[in-house]
Amino acid sequence: MEQNTGKIIVKNLNAYFGDNHVLKNINITFPEKKVTAVIGPSGCGKSTLIRCINRMHEVVLNARVEGEIFLDGENIYPKYIKDVEPIEIRRKVGMVFQRPNPFPTLSIYDNVAAGLKLNGVRNKTLLDEIVVNSLKDAGLWKEVEHKLNHSGVSLSGGQQQRLCIARALAVKPEVVLFDEPCSALDPISTAKIEELMFKLKEKHTIIIVTHNIPQAGRVSDYTAFLYLGDLIEFDKTEKLLTMPTNKMTEKYLTGKFG
Amino acid sequence: MSIKRKIISKIMMTSTLLCALVTLIPLISIFLYVISKGITNINLDFFMNLPKPVGEPGGGMSNAIVGSLILVGLSSIWAIPVSILGGVYLAEYGNNKLGTIIRFLADVLSGIPSIVVGIFAYVVFVLPMKTFSTISGAFALGIIMIPSVMRITEEMVRMVPNTLREASWALGISQFRTTVSIVLKTAKAGIITGVMLSIARIAGETAPLLFTAFGNRFWNQGLNTPIASLPLQIFVYAMSPFEDWHKQAWSGALVLIMLVFLTSYLSRRTMKSRYKI
């Protein structure tokens, strides 16, 4: 079955904030080592969907999840929810947020090393190696190699966002979630991060939430269109953006709403 | 029109500056007055010697200086951890009824006169132990510290943006490490300022020590014996009819101010972190 080749398989997923039903019976398979874009108008549940994948939805007061998400075949929402530690899931599924959020009290080096150091890694040579490689993978190394001990917030917005990407990569996640990573950045920084996606998908499965349809077209292999908590359409990006099968998708893409 | 606006702007600017300067006047005049009165009597003897009987030259306040340091140190050791952990609870988990009650009671506690706290420590420690003691003084001073340090910790922890907590959780960092290494570290500067303010406050407290630490004229003999402290010594000397002791009281006041000044300065210096975990 083709479905089983997915890195992440979402089955009958429902998510709530209190009484507010924000995701309605979502079924979707995210393929391995591809970039999948999640698009849709504001408030349609895009961010909630990806926050379910690293168990971050539940950190909000009164938020809850029903249904199943399989990561490499393992259900991260088992019947006895305590069987799965959210911490373990989050080490496999990294996340980059909408606004760059480096730790202001830490140096550039320690920002990248934080996920390892605070999980007990003390081996200096190993840390050095991972920090350098993560910064290189995030395309930031050349700009910061001489000021690793400077504060993380001394960088520009675009650099901070790449620092956050390096920080997420340092924990060696298999999946990286991007929650509108470029919405607070200028076009040049945006282009740099989009370029990065192509390199990252060699090693990682990537899911990116975006408001920007051309961006989805540029970076993604697959696209999912959500509307008011329903998954309307999911297909190869070139197909979905050029020949959507659903009327609603077509309306959204042509700017009739959203 | 524009000229009128500029004139009003100048007037307002000048008056805000003047008001800012006015707030400095009490501090500077106290400083200058205490220095002018106290500096003449400051010498090595003052720091090295124990108090001597009236008329005998060369008496000092060494025991009171050390006593103050001991009292402030002991109260800090128990009160600061309690207050900081309490403040973290209020900020991170305290959005419930229990949190509201604790917050209200802490505000009430901070409004209780310090002499009443002294009486409480007297009942809890001095009466059962049948002696004035260091430990009862540290207990009273610690109680005075708790509400302010706890509330300032809460405020500072609340000011840490939630995006930083989420960033930390998303890296698979545990709640404990997130709170200690990310949240408290980010809030550190503000918390330390709050701690310093309350240390400065208890260093100058006299009333709660009157019937707890009580004061003495020799070196401290242990936790369960009376202990001298600068404010107590100043109080006793300033109330006395002797000119000699008045001079010593002024010098004691000067030393007390300097100690408070020094602790704030040093803590600010060490606080400038080097962005390390």
C-alpha cells in the first residue's frame, strides 16, 4: 500500500481549543524526505495541524487532540497517552516558529547547543562538531564563525531565523516543521530560507505552513489545502496549484476568498 | 503655532528633568550628611575592635558589622530559595484559586509592620528557647524578604515571552530544564535586582531585631545566642547621652550604607553574564 510509505500518517485527527473544533477528521500522509506545504486562509488550522505532529498542541490551556498520528509506524497518540513521552517525539520532530525566537541570554553557540546541553550532552568535541555542522546546514556558518560567543539576538532577523533552524537541526530531528518561517522576514532572507529547504529535504522530512501560495509552489513537492478545519485537497504541488480538482481550492488559489 | 509648540515642548522637557533631579536630592543629601558626620571617626579601629566602654578610645563595631553580615546571610539562605520557587509557582502554575489566595496573602504579609514580624519571631523562637538568638533574628528578617522577592520573581518570570518556552519544549527539553535554564535565566537580571533591593531593606531593619537578635557587645557565640547588628548598634548608640557614641553611630550608618551600596554594585557586576548555559 502506498500509504504505508509515508513518514507521518495522520488518521481521523480532531483537535480542539476548549469547545472550538479547529481540526475536523483530518486524514493525510506526509511522504518521507519531501517538502509538504500546508496552505489555507487564516484560522483554518494549518498551525494546529503541524503542532499536533510534535505534541505541541497540548501545551496550550484547554487544548486537546483526538485521533492518531503515526510517526514511522508508531502512534504518538496511543490509547494510554502516558506511554509516549512528548519530549521523545519533539526530539524527532523539530520545529521552527513564525517569529525568530533565539534564547536572548545565550550565545550563538549555546543557542545551537541548547537542545543537546540541556538534555545532558557534555562532550565538548561532539558539541563543537554538531554546532558547526548545524550552522553550516542552516547556511549561517560563514556569517557567524568569528562571533560564536556573541548574543543570539545580536543577529539580524533573517540570521536569527536561520539560527533557530540550526538550533532545531542540532538535535538531529527526522522531521522539521516550519510554521510560516518567512512571514516576519524580508525577501532576501526569505529566498535564503527557501533555498535551504532544497538542501534540508535530502536528510529530513519537511512540513511548511505558509500563507504565501507562490512560496508553496517554489519549495514544496506536495501541498495540502485546509479550509475551516477540513482538509479539502492534498496532491502533488504542481497538480494542486495548476489543476485543482476541488472548486474550493480553485477559488482560494484565484483569490476569491482567504 | 510652531513656535508655541516648541516653547511648550521646552518647558515640559525642563520640568520633567527638574522633577527627575528632585528625586535625587534626598538620596544625595543623606549621603553627604552621613559622610560628613561619619567619616571622621572611620579608622582601622572601627572595623577591627569590639565596642569599648564610654570614654575609652579605640572602640569599634567589628562585631556589629560581622553580625549584620551573618544575619543577612542566614536570612537570605532560607528566604531567597523559598521566595524564588514560590514566585515560579505563581507565574507558571498560579492561574487558579490557590494562586490568587497566595498572591493576596503575600501582599498582606508585605504590609505587616516589621515590628509585628519581630514579635512573631519572638513567640516562635525566643520564648521556647528562653533566649534571644541569631536564628530568631534571621527568621524575622527572612519573613520580611519573602513577599517582595516572591512577587518580583513572579513578575519577572511572567515577562519571559511564551515563545521562548515553546522554543525550548520544541527541542525536547524537559519542563524542569526549561524553567531553570531558559525561563529563570532570562528573568535573572530582574530577579537579582529584586533580591538586592530586599537585602538592602533587611540590612537596615532595626525593629524586628529588637527582641530577637537583641544585640551584644562581643563576638557572636552561636546560632542560639544574641548577636550584634549594625542597625541595632546604631540605635543604641544614637539613643545614648554620650558624644563619643553619637560619633560612632554616624560611622556605623556610613558603613551600613556602604555595605548596601557595595552588594548592589557587585551583584550587578557579576550579573553581566557571558551568554552561557
